[in-house]
Amino acid sequence: MDNDIDAGTRSAAVPLPDRTPAPASRDFRQPVLFVLAGLALLWATWATHSICEIKRASPHIIKVQLAGLVQEYVQAQARSGASADQVSAQTTAYLKALNETVSAHAHGGTVVLLANAVVDGAVPDITMTVRQEVYARVPHPQPGQPQGMTPQMKQFFDANGAANGNGK
């Protein structure tokens, strides 16, 4: 009987599996971790570059006093003594040059605001630069020569005792 008991115990015994991980599974995890770390490093580099580009690409804001420039030109044209047709043609050329000059400054992402739309004083003013660039393309109106007195004016001054409008 001893043989039967010993024989049954021996045949029913199952060997336990080895609990140590196989070397192949350790070799698989290490490259995956390196790839994930590399992807994280690539993403961090891309994100940093993108943030820096956004900061560099922020719009540059400048202001110009268009109303002052146009007013100055119109007043100079009024004193030029030119005919109405000449004034119209020269003013059209001036306004076209002014528009093109301001548009050139607005090229490349620069925001050009009218000076009266700017509340903060820290915005650079390019009015004088625009003025110089426009007058480099379009001549500044020259004051006209006095035409003298019309016969009606001369008669008025003579009748009132003023000689040549001097009040003497």
C-alpha cells in the first residue's frame, strides 16, 4: 500500500511555473519607453517653438494723423492759386499717394490706426515719416503769387481813402 500512496502522490504533483519574467518582455518595454520619451521631447520642442512664434508674430501697432496731413495739404492747395482743375487733379494724386504709403506701412502685419483712435500714448506715431514719403512722390503745393488787386478792390480802397489796401 505504501507504494500506492506514494505513487498517487507523485503522479498528482504538478510542477509550479517559473515566476521570473522572460528576458524577451523586458527587451520589448525598453524600446517603447525610449520611443515615447523621444515623442514627448519632440512635442515639447514643437510647442516651445510655436509659443515663441506667436510672441514674435504679435501685431506691431502704429498710428498716423491722416486728418492733419489732409488738412495741411488742402490748406496749402487753397493758397496755391492753382485753377480748380489743377487743384482737383493734384489733390487726387496726393490722396492716392497717401493711401499707397499708409498701405505700404500696413504690409506685413503692422496695424495702422488713426491717431484719434488711439487712447494710449505708447503707440509710435509715423505721421512725419508718411508725410516725407508722400511728398517725395507728390510735390508740395507752392503758395501762389499775389495777383494784385482787382479793379473793384482798387476802386473800393480809392473811395475809402486807402492806398493799395495798406490802410494809409
